[in-house]
Amino acid sequence: MADMTLEMVQASQAGMKALGAAIAVGATGIATGIAEMSIGSAAVGATAENKDIFGLALLFVVIPETIVIFGLVVALLLLF
Amino acid sequence: MFTPEDMSKVLVVAPKDQIEAVVKKLYSLNLFHIEDYVEQEEEGYEGYRIGMPLPHGSDTSRELLKLRAVTNAIAVQADDVSQKERIASSRLRSRIEQDLPSVEEEVESLLNRRSRLEAEAKEIEQVIETLSPFANVAVDLDLLRGYDNLAVFAGYINAKPDLDVPHEVLTASSKSGNLLILWVSAGYRNEAERALLDAQFQAVPIPDESGMAQDRVHYYKGKLSDVEKEIEGVNHALDSLKEKHQGFLVACDELLSTDAEMAEAPLRFATTDNAFLAEGWIPGKDVHTFIEGMSVATGGRAFATELAIDMEKDVIPVEYDNTSFAKPTEFLMDIYSRPKYTEIDPTLMVSIIFPIFFGLILGDVAYGLLVLALALGLRKVITGDEGQMLLKILRNAGISSIIFGFLFSEFLGFGIPGIEPLLPNRHLSIGHGGGHGPAVPELMMMTVWIGILHITLGRIFGIVNHARQDHGKHRTLAVLANVGWLLVMYGILIAILSMFALPLMPDLTGWPAVMAGLTMPAFIGLGMLIVGVLFIVRDSALEIVELPTILSHVLSYARIVGVGLSSVAIAGVVNLIAIGMLIEPQLEHLTAFGVVIIIVGAVVFIIGHILNTILGMLGGGLQSMRLHYVEFFTKFYKGGGKKYDPFGMIKKFSED
């Protein structure tokens, strides 16, 4: 560690930031996917039974999207 | 504009002999939303029964059923017919009596002939199937059956059967296996059967034909093609019949449907021994014409009057009342839910804000032009009211994308030369390095502002809704609760601003600390927060759990930047691959192979940008809709209004 130059430290910091941003988007994306999985299948089933609730069903499905948006916000703030 | 069409409740009472005249008038007015009469035991409803259909009703229904059977069989659809001129009802009625039966008969006889021919074709196919195993057998089929003292077996077999009784064998191999024909004396039938069974014999039926099998197959194939030709002829005749009569048939369908609908209307009225009552809704502005029309149509024998509306009990049907600009957006509203009669109809706000959000997300001149071209080009292809509404929404979204494309200075992901972006920069430095990249903090703050303003608007609508709908103490509490939500939101904002200086926000950090390191704005913000929470709790303590949504809903508008930047990034990557990696290097030393690569690059460029436009349309449309449905509507909108569906029909093919 002792023989690291300043440039190397800066570069590794930038790399860590990029990794952090990637984890933020990736993990929240997976989480959103898992959450929307069961809501989505239930919503499609409910819409098949009664077409009128499509709007409400869509609303339920997109609620977990907020998670990945937060991930994206964090990632963008990390990078820029 | 912000309220649905004003509705009036009206009652029509007339003697029973006027029922037909009244129904006819109601139908032609196309204004009266019938409130179905339900038989009930309540006080004041004794003696009323549901009415009987008009006398010609069952005949009309039968006629309609027959007509539908014919139109279904030859696939006549009203949407495919473009009628230049409408047929007068009286002429149509006489044609229904004179011409319709002959047309129906003609179609039916053709249909019968076709099904007979199809059955015949099926039979012939079956015969060919039984004959086909014997196609390679060089023996007259007569020799395979009709014996008194011989048993004949025919079938596929793999090994030679082990048979020790006198017999005669003939084999013929074909693609489907080895055919074996075996003759034995009738007395040895059982032994032969056992031996064949041991050799895994699969019997096939012996055809009831004479002559060589091959010739017979040939003969039947000829016959089959004759029958098929005949079926084709019948289909052709049906097609030309359809071509000739479809305008007439859809007009008949329309007329008979209206007749049937009119005949069944009394089923929705209340009747006594000598009179009937029809209750329903009409737009307030039409009350006068309605009452007058009723009296004229019956020679003054029908009584129509406006009734008082009971806001608690009555379910008032809702008809939008919007300017023509906002009309298409009613489609987006109906997907969610039609507004209730008493609440604010936000269609106009949605019709303005939806394209703005869409434009902020897509924000590219070229993509905007593509969306606009798509919306205009599909106008002829997609018929139907809902499709047209959707295309108009798309058209507005496309125009908005072009405007925001100029504001962001973007064209297919490139900057527009000579135009500095007026809004925070979204250009990504993909491939070329350098450049200062997108102004993410400014973009974020921009979306936070959009969110705060959008939510404030929603809360103001909420205040108006509660002030209008609720009564007494609850009304004050509900209004204050909405004020409380606003106080909490702005309180948090001021408190944050007093500690951090953020771009695009007023700087409140410069104030001197008053107490415990906190400045004056911080105290104001905290005060607003506490008062706001108190207002909320007074209305409903459970709402406390919803407090974090203030933060999450405002930050949710960051999706405008997130989705927008991702579409810019995809555009940049497409440009890098197509131009930077494929086309540019080849242009330096042009070779024959290089030209191919350049063409590949052009294809990548075109497909990539088309895909990105589709993605952008989906993303831009869905995310903007979601921001309205989840973040905006939850602040004030309940929905669940009943659709105003007047009794009557706009005739397309016939006229009175």
C-alpha cells in the first residue's frame, strides 16, 4: 500500500465510486423486479377477471419502481 | 372545465298506450340515461312492476338473430364498411321485408352447399386413406375380400410370421412399412391370428373397392380436386355476395338493433296497470328541449318533469365537459377511473402536464419528429374513437418532445450545433471523452421543483374537493389535513435549505444561528412541520405512517431525469457503435469491404435509433402516466363515477 502514487489512489477512488453506483442501480433493480413479480402476476390475473381495474392494477404494479429510482438517484449523485 | 357536465334528474310519466311514442322519442333524442327500475318492497314502491317489452320485440329479435347468423358466416363487419350515403329507414324497412329474406336464403343455401361439399371431401379423403396402404400391391382389390372359405388378413408387420398351416402370402413394402396380405383357409383362422399377433401384426382395413388400388387412388384424387374446386367456387360466390350486400346488411343490422333496443326499453321502466314511469338523467342544459320534445311527441299526453337530486342516495352519471384540446386525455382518465360527479375533473391539467413530462423525458428533436410522424401516419390506419384519442395524445407528446429537444439541444443524441441548451445539460460524454457531462445536480433539482409544484397542485385540488364534498366538522378537519401535508412538505424543504445550499434553490444558509446552531429558517421549517403533523393527526392519526411518502413522492419525480438520461445514453451508444466504430474508421481508407461495413453501420444506426424511440415512447408514456396516477391523483382523486350512457345510438348507415 505504501508505494501507491497519488494518481493510483485517485483512480481507485473513481473506480470505487463507479462500483458503488453500479451496485446501487443493480441491487435496487433486482429488488424492484422481485417486488413487481408477484404484484404483476396478480394484477394481470385481476385485470383478466375485470377489465375496469386496469388503471388501478397498473398503479399497484409500478409502486415498487420507486426503489430503483432511488438507486438511480444515488448512482447519479455518486458519479456526477 | 374542472367539473363534469351538469346533470338533471328527470321523470317521464305517460299512459301505457304512449309507451312506443315515448321510447321512440327518447331514442332519437339520445340524451336520456335510463335509471333502471328495480322491483323493491320498500314503502312507496308498492304496485309498480317492471314493464313488458314492446309487442314487435320478439319478432325483431328473431329477425336480428337470423341476420347475425348470416353476417357472422360471411364475416361482415361494420368497421370494414365505408358507407358513402345512408339509407332512409322507411326504404330500409321495406327492403328488409322484400330483399333481406332472399339474400339470407341465398347465403344460407350457399353455406349449406359448402358444408355438404366439405363433408363429401372428407369422405373421399378417408377412402384415399384406406386405399393408400395398398397402393404398391399388384393385385386386384377384388381378390382381397368376398370369400366363403378363405380368411384374408392385411396389415403391417416387421418379421415374417411363423405359420405352419397352408397359406398364401403377398408382401409389398412402402414408406409406412411392410404390408403383408395373408390368405388362409377359414378353418385355420385362429391359428393364423395367433401367429400374426406373435409377430406384432398391425391390421389395416381392407377397402371396399375393386380394381387396382393405385388406379382407385388416382380416381379419388381427381374427384377430390373437383370437389375442392367446387368449394372454392362457392366461397367465391359468398365473397361476391358479401361484396354486393355488405352495405345493406350492416344497415339492416343497425336498424334491427335499434328496433330491438327500443323494444326492450320498457323492461327498464316501472309500470302500473295503466301508466308507466321512466326515471333518468339528462345534461342540465337540455332539460328544456327534453320536456318540450316529450310533450310534442305524444301530443301532450306524456308528462316530463325535473326531479330534485338526492346527493346522498343518487348515483349521478358523469359526462366529461372539456375543451376540445383536453378531450383526448379523457382516454387516460378512463383508464384510471372516471371522476365522481362531485369531484374535480383534472382532465385539463393532465392534458397539459402529461405532454410536458413526456417531452422532458424524451426531449430530442429527431425522436419527437418520429413520434409526431407516427401519430399522424397512423391516423388513417387506426380507426375507432379510443385509438384516435390515443393518437392525439401521442401527437401532443411528439410536439412537446420537439420543443424540449430544442431546449435540451438534442438531435439523435448529438448536440444541435449553434444552440446552447437552455435547460440543464443532458449530453453524455460517451466515446469521445472530455466534455463536462450532464449537469446532474441541476437536473435533479429541476425535477424536485416539478414534483413539489405538481404535488402542491394536487393538494390544492384536494382542498377544493373536501370543501365541496364534505360537511360540518369533518370538512374543516379534512381541508386542514391537506394544508398540513403542504406545511410538512415545505417545512422539510426550508429546513433542508437552511443547512445546505443547493443549486436552483434559494440559499438560506447565510442566516445567523439563533439557538443550538439552528438558524431562523430552520426554526420556521420545523415549526411548519410540527403544525402540519398536528393538522394531519387531527383528521386521522393513522395517516402518520404515510409521512415518509412526502419524501418518496417528491424524489419519485427524479425518474424524469433518470429515464431521460438513459435514453440519451442509448442514443450516444448507438452513435458510438455505428459512426465511431463502424463508419468513421472505414472512411479513412475506403475499400470495397469498407463499403459493406459502412452499410452495416448505417443499418445499426437506423435500427438502434428506431428501437430507442420505441423505448422512449414506452418509458416516457408510462412514467408520465404513473407520475399522474400515483403521485398526483393520490392527493385528491377518488374516481369511480358512473359513465353517462344515453339511451339511443348515433346511426352510421341508416337515417330516419
